[in-house]
Amino acid sequence: MRSLRGRLTLGVLLVLAAALAVAGALAFAEVDRSERSALDDRLKRTAELSRPTAVAAVQNEVPEADPRLDAVLRATGSSLRLKLGKVTLIDTGAPPPDRPAPLRSGLSTFSTGGQRYRAYVTTLDDRDLGGLGRLEVVSSLRGVDERISHLQERLAVLALAALVLVGAAVWLLTSLVLRPLRRLQAVASSVAGDEDLDRRVPAADGPGELRSLATSFNAMLARLGRSAADRERALDATRRFAADAGHELRTPLTSVQTTLSTLRRHPELDAERRGAMVQDALDQQRRMVDLLEGLQALARGDAGPLQHIDVDLADLVDGVVTAAAARHPELALSALLPETPVIVEGWEPGLRLLVENLVSNAARHGRGGGGGRVDVTLLDAHGDAGPVLHVDDDGPGVPPAERERIFAPFARIDGADRPGSGLGLALVAQQAGHHGAGVQVEDAPLGGARFTVTF
């Protein structure tokens, strides 16, 4: 009975047994009432038909034998007794039972000798008798009791047969009804065994409750799948961060260690030489800080998921260009922006990171010597096309063969000796991918490189 199938079958059988018991009790009560009513009518008719014989017997003082009445009484298991006061004048029919004295007038039931009897007592309406003549008709209830007992046995057999048939039918029906639940169990077992969170339970068949359960189970699997994917992305980002940090920090750390060891072993170095070595160590330290910040940004962008909101791209670009102009006062930095807001849906820190790295990359690789120039242009969405961002510089540009490779982490153009962690454009490609945007590198009108981001 621990299975749902067994409990459903048992529950239905208990309800059916209770219903049959109540129906049987009502049926027995009705049959008993009907049998007693028929018996009472027969007793009354017997008394009414025997009244003239009884009156004649009293008036003649010698009772007349009535063979037909005696035969009828014996056939029905009844007896008739006529009493005048305490004297019995007639006692005919079946052998009379020991009766309680006196029997009350009307209909009554009494038991004697282990049997039940039904009695009808009436007074003879004759003014000469003065109300002393009493006619008692008594009949055994054995026939009634036997018929009710036989009815009870038949109903009990029928009820038992009905319970067996209904139990078997419910057992088979529950097997059909619970089939979707078994499929749900099978899928849950396969998911647990194979760790396959992409499996789904059929939710189009079965009762409404099971369809709702299957839908909830599928929603739970989807949430678990998203959580597992997010966790895996976070773990991959952490592993990549650790691997990249270990690989890229080895060179600057070794350089700083070498510089510090040289300074410790050679305290006699002149001030100019010591200053150059200290400056080199500081440069390496700044490179490590930039590298760690870039790796953290990459890991944070890969870990996801990120909450997207409506972002005014024009306002964001304006803020980035203003901050870059303050950091690079020697740079001719201009921005051409629409007068109305340019709304895109995205992660605001990621979009800011994308624009900042494009502008920083253009400032770093543009023409130096104080005459460098960077132009930032934002075009609003037009028709089916989304917003477009151009960042132009006047540097040496990017050779066509290198225009895809430069977006990989730590990639550098051959021969370029510009400072940087090698992660800026990797961050640009990462955030563009997160926002469904494309990045292209072309030749700029200023003579250098044009980076175009199409949202």
C-alpha cells in the first residue's frame, strides 16, 4: 500500500464498501418493513374473518370446528385463540407458543423459545360480551427472518463480487492514469543517471494535474540547466583567469624580481642607474596591474548572466570621450553624437568597457608626439539597421592579415611596441558578442584604423 496505485485502489474500494453497506442497510430496513406490513395485514384479515366464528362460538357456548381455517392457519404457521375472560374457548392452527400474559391489544412482537412471533389482539365488539371476548392471532416470524437472512447473504455475495470487479478495474485504470507519472519518473531517473538537464518530460497528455506537474518539472530542469550553465561559465572563466594570469604575469614578475635582486646585490650603483632600474620595475608593476584588471574584466564578462537594461549610448559615449580627453590632454579627441538619445538594450558596464577600450586603443596606437587625433562618431538607428559606432585614429593602422587575430587575448601586431596588456580588443570582442553586435576593422579617413561596432 506504499504505492500510489495501491492507495488509490484501496481508497476506491473503501468508499464503495461504505456505499454498499449504507445501501444494504437501507434495503434490509425496507424489506423488513414490507414483510412485516404484509404479515400484519394477514393477521388483521385473519382476525376479521374469524370474528363471526368467534362470536357464534361464544353465543353457542360450544365452539364449532372449522377445518379450513385450521388448515390455513397451520400452513401459515399461525394460531388463533379466543378467550372469554380467562377461559379459552378456541385454540386452533399451529401449535401455540408460550405467550407472555397478557398480550397487549393491537400489533406486537415477542420472543419465546428462541423464536420471534408477531401477534394481533382485538376485542370482540358484542354488547352481550361486555368487552370480555378477546381474539388473539399469532404468527411466527421465522419465514420473514429466513427470507431477510437469505437476502442478506445474496447481497453480501453480490457486494463482494462487485468489490472484486471494481478493485480489478480500478487497478487497471490507475495503471493507465499513472502512465505519464511513470514516464516522469523514468525521465527524472535518466536525468539523475546521465546528468542530462536538456531532457524534457512530455507535458501534452495525461490528466490536468499530471500535465501541470510535468510542466513544473520541465521548468525546474530548465532552471537547473541555466544554473549549471552559469556555474560552468563561471568555472571556465576562473580557470582561464588563473591560467592566463599565471602565464602572462610570469615575465613581469621575473623582471621585477631580477631588478630588485640586482639592486640588493649592487648597492654601489650610481643614482642614475638605480633610478632607471626602479623606473623599469614600476613600469612592470603597472603592466601587471593593467593585466590583472583586464583579466578580471574578461572573467567577469564570461561569468554572466548579466542584467540588460535600456542604455543611452549617446550619453555613455559622451562620458567616455570626456574622461579620455582629461587623461590625454595632448590628444586631439572629438566626438560627433546625435542630439537625441540612442537607446540600446544591454549591460551598461559592459558597453562602457567596450567604448573605453576602443578609445584607449585608438589613443595608444595613434600618431604620437602630441599631434595624435581620434574621432568618435555615433550614428543613430535607421530603418532595420541599429546604431553604429566608429572610432578612428591616425596611427599606422592594422594590416588586413591581422584584423581578425588582434581580437584574441594577448594578441599583438608584429613589430608593434606600444604599451598595453593585450586584452583591450579581446574585451571589445567579448562585450560586442554579449550584446549581439559586430566589430570590424577598416582603414580610417584619418589614415589609421577605423573600428566599427554595429549594434
